[in-house]
Amino acid sequence: MNVSESQFRYLKETLSKDLIAMLMERRNMSMEEAFKCYYESDTFKKISDSNTGLFFQSPGYVYSYLEDEVTEK
């Protein structure tokens, strides 16, 4: 999957925004808690690696990984 650096950044930021909002809504987290949870997660690390292609998936699909990770903590 070949995307430019700016396209990658845009897709990653858009997905991040959606996932943080989902954490706030579904797990009743404050914005600060959701940001901390998300940016410290393995899911974020995978999204940040363009080789995984995870940044290109739907928020609902990626959230299922994040939800599993948060539940395990």
C-alpha cells in the first residue's frame, strides 16, 4: 500500500481522533484518560507503523483491537 507521508499522517490522525472519541464514549473515559490510554497502547504503535496497514482500516475494526488491549490491563 503506497501512500505519501502526508496521506499517512492524515489517515493516522483521523483514525486517532475517532478512536479517542470511542474510548471516551464507550468506556466513559475523560479526554485526558482516553488520550493517555490510546497513545500508550500497542494499537497506537501499530497504527504508527505504515507497514502494518492498520492505519487504513475502519475505526470500528481497529477499536476492537484497542478494546481487547484495554480490557487486558
